[in-house]
Amino acid sequence: MALSNKNPAYQFAKRCLSDPAPKYVRMQSADFLSMADDKNDKYEIDAAAVKKIEAILKLAIMPKGLKAGQNMCDCSTGYQWMLYIASLAVVHRDDHQRRRYQTILLEIARKNYKTYTVGMIFILLFILEPPLSKFYSVAPDGALSREVKEAISDILRMSPLLYEYMGEKRFKILRDYIEFIPNKSRYIPLNYSTSRMDGKLPNVYLADEVGALPNSYPIEAMRSGQLNILNKLGFIISTKYPTSIDNPFEQEIAYSKKVLDGLIDDEKVFSLLFEPDETEAWMTDDLILKQANPVSWDNPLIWNDLIDKRNRAIEMESARENFLTKHCNILYTGAGTETYIDVQAVQKCKVDHIDWTGRDVWVGVDLSMTNDNTSVAFMSEENGVVLAESFAFIPEGRIDEKNAFEKIDYRQFIRQGHVIACGDLTIDYSVVEQFVFDLEERFGVHIVAIGFDRYNAMSSAQKWDQKYTTVEVKQHSSVLHPATKLLYEQIMDGNFQYTENPLLEINFQNARCTFDTNLNRYVNKKKSNGKVDMVVSLINAIYLLQQDRLMNYGGFVAQVI
């Protein structure tokens, strides 16, 4: 059933398509509107659930802040409404008892009512979920976890029509838990642990300030405990943290981006990622602040406070890290690291077919450790357009382990021919070597040269060298920069072609670049958000292509900075 266009969630989603919302929020809003307008064949919005949410919000009172004393129905912002409805009212068309989403991801800066949003969600769950439900919150420490409990308690105590009914208290607020007495449902805040969360059976869990978690154990323990729950639900919420880009929150963000980009098919994830699309001009670009702070769009007091904080961060370097991470959702430690190429730009270069017959090709090889991914790519060039194919090799005995850890389906890619599984717990290098030897016959090409990284590849390179010209591509920024830059330019200018290869697109999505002191850049495996071997092998291949043909070609040359 269609959602009323007067509903704040509908209005916010509509606004996000044109206002300063970041890219991935626009994508999620478009999907939400397909259900709100009743144009989605599989899912719809349950009007009865929306009415219940509205009724409960009208009884809840905001306890603190600029909107203290107002009911939550009137003072909740658009993004809050969107979270409430997406998590609790989006259902399967053929079965309204089954909700669509199992994971709700919110990346948002400070001072955007995050804690009270979470508190209100749990109050809704108390009333809407089945009797005897268990709700848990996990956070990096007990104090952070109890902040949610305090928010719930504050809202309930300021909302007499929720807290009591005919003189009887409906909620029991104790030190260790909150109980909704009519249903015997409980909310329990948990202290962080690395080993004591596996015995829980949560209907709903919240992982708060996930960017500060040292690992993903609490999240995965909660997910594992939901195996037998019909409408399992988990909220993963945080701002950025000035820690490694490989923290659990960044992993969840990377996965959600792949879902929104269409690289991974997972209809159970809903994410609002309020992080700026561009980050370099944070000192002057107001859009960066707006994209991280949706509440500021209609709140001049919050907006002016953010401007003051930005001015302070410009003048005081000691205040910069906190401002960028907490108020702009920019990884400050990633100032020298950036996304290599937007995957949407890569996808525009996809073609249905490439005829390789009779072409000269340059082969790039990235032979990783034997228990990790390995890749072979080859390239050719025609009238200034680079043609490419890339293949990955994985240990056959680690497929299930890699599927679970990397959250992608390698078996699907094996069926599609993009991945070759070989060996058991380690890659069988002889399969990789033979794959290269068979390229000419398989694709009808002529191998001009093979570029390789010396690390782990000397034995294979010596075998290839008996038949082909092999070239060591030193993995140093001064060597890799021209090829890295050229591949970027070819893709951004649309002078790059590849055939259907979702795993290659995921590798591009994962890839992060690092700049050295001379502003030479290269793809940094350690700072990337996952496997990038297929991109690295492409760079090794385009290095040879650039040396042999493009440096002397009249059409284009990469400018060396």
C-alpha cells in the first residue's frame, strides 16, 4: 500500500533525490520511494504498522534538547521517520507477517539525535514485537551501552501515557534491564565482550558506536543468535572513528555500498550513509557538512554551531581530528588515502562482448600468498581504448570460509567463469601457470609480455620466461604511479572496456590509493576494504602496455606528476 505523501519519511526520501543528500542516501531513498509509491513488485509498506508507529510516537515525549516537551511524532526528523518505517513497516507483499529488512545501518555525525532515535526504536519494539522478546545493545564499553538505556528511561519517564495505564506502571526500569510488563519483553544493555555473547537469543540487537569496536565479534554473535527468529533485526549505528579503515563499521559500510551499487544481491539491508561524497575541500565546502548532518538542513542553531566548530578546526589542528571524524564523517587518518575509482564510473565501461581474436595482449599477474587471492589480467589497446579481462584464483578448500568472511558468493563467480578454484587450503600455482600458457589458444591472442611482482612469483616467472618475455613490475609508488594514473584516466574518460565481471567491480569498490611524499599514488592493499588483486593485476598489465605502446602513441599519455 502506498505511503501518504504527507508522511515525513516520504517527504524526506523525496527531498533526498534533489537536496544535498550524499550519493548512497539518494540510492536508498529511491528504493524506499519505490515501495512508498506502491511500485515495488515484491515489497510494500504496511499501512497498519505505520498507523501504530504514529500512535506510539504521539504518546512519547522528547525529554531533552531543543525539542524537549514535544511529542516524538511532531519533533522526529525525516531520517528518523524513514528508519522507523523501513525497519518496522516494510513487509513482503504476499506475507505481511514477514518484514523485509534484517540489518539497518546508520552512519551519521554527532548532534543528529542518534541516541534518542535508537531509544525510540526500542520503545516501538517493546509494543510491536511478540511477547517474551529479548532486545540487546552492545557497544565498545558499558558506559556507551548504558547511554541507550538512559535514553529509553528518559523518554518513558517523560511520557506518562506510555509509562502508565490506568494508574499501573507498564514498564519496569531496573539497573540491569528494562521490562515491558504486559508482554514480559526485556531490553538488556551488554558490556563489550570477546567471548560471552554467544548464548543470547535476540529478537533485535543494536550495535552502537561500532566504529570503536576492536573487532566484529559482538555483531556476529548477535546475528548467530537470531537463527531461529522470524523477523530478526539488527541496528548497526556509528559515526566515523579515527581508527583503521578496516574497523567493523567500515566493513559494514563497504558491504552496504556494494549492495546499493548492485554488486551484491542482498535485499535485507537498509542503510542511510550520511558521509560526504567529496572530502578534500572540507574547510570551505558547506555541502560536506550538510551531507553528514541531515538534522542541520532545517535547524539554523545546529548549522551555525557546526560552522563555528569548522572555523575552530581550521585554526586549531588539535581540534581537526575530532571535527572531521565526528561532525563530517571523514576518516582523518585517511587523509593520505582515497577511493581509487568510483565503481559507477567503472560500470559505465562494461560492454557485452570483446573480440580478442588476433590481438596483441600484455599480461599482468599478481601472485599473492598461496592462501590468498591471486589474479591474472590481460589488456590490449585499439584507437586509444584499453580492452581488459581479469581473472581471480582462490584456494578451493577455503571457499566457504572466504564467502563468510568477505560476504560475497565466490561459488557464483566460479560458475560465471571469473574465478578459478584450485588447490585445497592453498592455491595451486601450477594451475595459474598453465592458465597463462593457455591464454593464446583460448582467446586467440598473442602475448607480447608478462608483468609480475617479484614477491611470490619468481618460480612461475622463470617458467613463463622460457616461452614469453617477462618483466618485473616493481611495487613502488614511483613505478606504479603512471600506470595507476593512466588506468584511472582511461576509465573516467570512458576509454576502457571489459565484459561482465561483478568480482572485478567489487575489487574496484574495495581499492584505496595512497600518496607518497611526491604525490605518487598507488593502490594500497593494506588500506583497501577487501580484495583488490584483480585491480593490481590490471595495473601490472597496463604498466607494460604503457611502456610498449602508449608512451609512443599519438592519442594519450599519462602525465607523470
